[in-house]
Amino acid sequence: MSARGIIIGAPRSGSGKTSVTIGLLRALTRRGLNVRGAKSGPDYIDPGFHAAATGKPGVNLDSWAMGPDLLNTLAASVATDADYVIAESAMGLFDGIPGEAGRSGSAADLARLYRLPVILVLDVSGQSQTAAAIAKGFACYDSDVKIAGVILNRLGSERHKRLTGDAIEALGIPVVGAMLRDPTLTLPERHLGLVQAGEYEDLMGHLDRLADMAESALDIERILELAGPFAPQGNPKTPAALPPPGQRIALAQDAAFTFLYPHLEAGWRAAGAELIPFSPLADEGPADDCDVCWLPGGYPELHAGKLAAADNFRAAMHDFAKTKPVHGECGGFMALGEGLEDADGTRHQMLGLLGHSTSYAQRKMNLGYRRAIFLHDTPFGPKGTEIRGHEFHYARLIDAGTDAPLADLADGQGNALGQFGGKRGHVSGAFFHAIAQA
């Protein structure tokens, strides 16, 4: 059977599309269907929930950061072994950045490229018939993006459902779900988005409650009927988004270091690399027989005291960095510095492999797509390598240190942002999350 796909979109973040997506994925998996989840854009948390709900890896499909060949290959990888692919939109359906056609980073790009129908999740709290005007606007905004149906969320009563649903269906747009307000189904959040899937004490219980919601509140059979054929023409010989930084990669992996994109891990493994996990919070260091050490993003600011007390981790990192490359992204970059201020303003000693210091007490949100051209040979590749990625953090530099800058940085539209990050000996790091080579 060829895969069929659908996009779950919304006018904005917070409309309920993540709960709907996870509930659908889990409900279909419980029915015995082979279903895969995908996420538009650079969000690295939601794919973890998709994976937990289905038992299969999630994937990001980012039309801005990924070139067409890579995007098609990743899309084909999820479609090849699936009955249905449920793709969740980031932010609002059409939200992206201006620029090259089809490369805005929005879920609408995926809808146009793969002719995928969209189910629109509308938070109708505080309105009734007005929701029909919103639905009509979405239906008319872009003729290449098909709004196949609507799910009403946060309804207050059966009367509210009738008034809202009748007005939308009068437009010829089917209402395929209606969910009453239920705060117990809300996924908890913190400063970088949802609390991650791996941190729930009863994750599967919560996923099954979302699946029960989907079974009772959504017309799942109708949603499956509305799904369209999904057969991206990917090239299996397309290289990994980033070449493996080494044959054996020591990967920090625990509650403080969690943000490694699924497509990077899969691409490195497919290229023959081995990933050897270790836990800084358990006072472990990288294995001596690894070629490179990678500290991904995460939440070191929530575990700064424990990291500061991890003497074996510190000593092992210093020994490793004497002869082998070490790279830190975002949270990993924070851990590589001299010090980190937690939310209370308490300063904790970090690894000191780079000279900067960061603070989560003096917060400032940094969010957006980024282009980086590296000024040195690094685990990303030789000097001059250009990488597309993004920043999303609240911590800020309070001391830039004196290390050589790592790269020239620009925003998603190419506007120069100056030099960033740090490089000292074999050690490099930056707030930048790499997604793919340009």
C-alpha cells in the first residue's frame, strides 16, 4: 500500500495541533496501522512525542534549512514504510520567512510540494460563527494549499459546537472533530517549549489519554479518507544532512543534553558512524576510543549544580580535548564555558574549555533561522563550510571571553549578524543548532 499523508495545521501556536497530532498518531498505532509522524520546521521536541506515540523515529521536514534533495529523501524515508504520515505544522500554517519560493520553512511549503491536504485545528474559545470567517480565509488564501477539514478545539458546550460547526460546514468545509475544553489533556511547557517526552513519569498513560480523546472527539475514519497520496521522490544516495564528525562519536545524552535532531542521528548511523552515549549528570566522560565528542543542546541551566560537581566528567573532557575535537551546541556551548548563572543568579563552574560565561538569570530570547560560515576547520567540515540551522535560547552571554570566533553568522534572509561562538584548540561551540549543509 502506498502511504497517504495529511498535515495538521492551525492559525497559531497554542491552538491544540500538537495534542491532536499525538492523539491521532497514538490512536492509529493502537489500531495496528503503520503510522509515522513528521514536524515542519526546526522544532526538536515534538518529534520525540511522535516517536513515543508510534514506536518509530520522528523526523523534521524543514523546507528552509534542508535543500530539496535532502527534504525529499527524508520525506520519502517516512513514507516508504508507512500506511499514513501525519505531519504537524510549526506555529501557524503559513508562518515562515520571506525568501526563495518554497523555502520559507512553513508547513504550507510541504502542503504545496507534496499536495498534502490540511486539517485545520481552530481554538474557538471566545467565538462561535466567527470561526467560519477564519476557516474561509484559510481556504481562500492560497489555492495550492487545500484545507480539507476543520477540528474545533476548546468548545464550551454542545450549543457552542453546533453554532460554530454549522457555520463552517455551510461553507462546504467538513468539521471532522470537536473537542471540549479539557485542561487535563494539555501538555506542560517550559521556556524552550513542551516538557520533553522522556521526562514524563507516565508518558504512555498520557499518550493513551490523548488517543482516547482522538477516538471520542475526532472522526478518524473521515480524516483518513481526506488524507492524500504521499510518495516523495527521494534519492537514497543523498548524503547525510551533515557528514559524521567522526567514526565513533561520544554523545552526551541525559536530562541536561537532549537536543539532537533525529535526521542527524539517522544520517550519521547510515553513513557508518557509531554513537557512543555518556551521561555528564552521572559524572561520566567520553569514551577514550571515540574520535570526537558532541555536547548537544538541552537544559544545563536546570542542572548546573550537578554538572559543576561532576569532577570525573570535567577531568575526562579536559583529557579528551587535548587531542580530539569537542563541539557544543547551545546548552553544550554553555557547559563548555567558564561559568553558568542559573535562574536564581547563582554562578556554577562549568568545564572551562572555552572562555565565555552565560546566564539564565539575565534572560533574553533569541529565536530564528541562521546561516553560519565557519572560520576554521571544525567537526562540521573544513574552513568555509556553510551550514543552515537556527537559534532558540533564553540564556545570554555575560562574558564573551577571548577565544577566536567560530563563524560568521547571518539570519535566515542573509542579513549579517556578526561573528559568533568560540574556538580554542580542538574545542568549538556556539548557540547555533546545525540542521543541514547549505
